[in-house]
Amino acid sequence: MKALVIFAFLWSFQTFAQEKEVRLLKGEKNYRLDSKTEHSDLNYKLFKLFGSVKIYSGGKIEKAFLPKKGTFTVYVFTSEYVGDSFDGTRKLFHDKLILKVNPKTNEVMDGFQYTMEWAEPPALSDLFRVTDDSIVLTDKMNLDELQMQVDEEYFTEDYSELDDHGILNLK
């Protein structure tokens, strides 16, 4: 019986590892929940600075992904992945995702994603925003459901839609 339990544990671990590998091969990222903060909101003042060089000073980019006081629930996620840097080397990147959610209905009301190591100014060219505010946040939901895009007021190139694929893990 003990051997059967050990076998079942090992088999489930192997299955999980294989599923993770398949998702990575398909280009899906794993968005790990960093924090869930009730009675909070997004710091819109800092997100407005992404179109300016001012966002690069004083850790403002990192601070933008910290919730402030408000009446909503704010979720912050991080996805780590290895990718190609602007200098041709491979390096570890961190995508930050912050979502403002209605605490009663769990509907996503707003949100942003940004690659923390983004080196090309303006920062706004990599700041993606939720465009569908009728999606209910659930565990293991697909990032594509949020239909994220770069703000068209500042950036109108062909790749204005977020082309990343990922799974949001609430646990």
C-alpha cells in the first residue's frame, strides 16, 4: 500500500512537470500570484507616467505595481521566463501583471502588464492594458481572455495586442 501511494505521488508529479513543459513549449507563461490586496486600487498616477522618461527614476515602475488604498481587490502576478535580450544574449525576464477586481463579482475592471527588464523607451510601448472588463477572474484562467493591448493613443503599430500566452494561478 505504501508503495502504491509513493507511485501515485511520483506519477502525479511527473504528469504536472510534463504539463508545465507542454505549456512552455506552446509559449504559455505561468503567472504566479504575488499578492492579493483587499480595499485597494491601481496607482493610475504612476501608470500615466509610462509615456514619460520620469517613470524611469526613483523606482516608479516597480511602485506602479503596488496597490494603493481603494475599494477594490488588487491582484499582482509575476511570470518569469528566459528570452532574448536586446543585446543578443539570453536572460531572465519578469512580466508583472496587476489586476483591479470587483470584490463582489470578481470581474476584472482594469489591469496592466509590463516586462520589468524592458529597455526600449518609451516604457509605454510595452505597457499592455486590459480591454475586456467583463471577464471574471478565475484560477487557471488564460491571460488571452483579458484581451490586453498597448494604449492606442500613444502606440499604433501592428503588434499593439499582447501576444503572450499564459495561465493565471490564484493559489
